[in-house]
Amino acid sequence: METVLSAVASKAVGTIFDSMIGGGKSDQQPQMAAAPVVEKPTEMPTPNDAAVAAARRKSIAGLVARQGRASTILTDQSSGGATLGA
């Protein structure tokens, strides 16, 4: 009687343990997930790109325009943009 109980208990514990860790016997093979579609990486600008050089020239031109005497010319907003004092 004891051997029968121990055999049943052993089988029950084995079945529970297998189901907990996913090791139960199954006729189905695990399905492999499809590989994700990899997009082409975005190309980063380099210091020698034409667009970067154009942006640098535009930035420098803006800095020069905001400096010196040319940046202090006043305009009259009421008369449509006529300059004052010239």
C-alpha cells in the first residue's frame, strides 16, 4: 500500500512540477516568431555635408548682420519703414 501511495504521490508531484516550469509533454512544436523588419538607420549628418556647410554659412551671415553699425539703423514703423536719421 505504501509503494502505491508513494508512486501516486511521485507522479502527482512530477506532473505539477512539469506544468509549473512548462516541461509538460506536448505534441505541438513551439512556433518560432517571425523576424522583425529592420528599417534602414537614419543617416546622421557629418561636418563635411553640403547642408551642414550651408547652415554654418547662414548662421555666420546672421551673426554678422546683427553686429556693427548696420544693425543699429532705426526704422520708423508709422511711415512704412523709412529710416530715421539718414
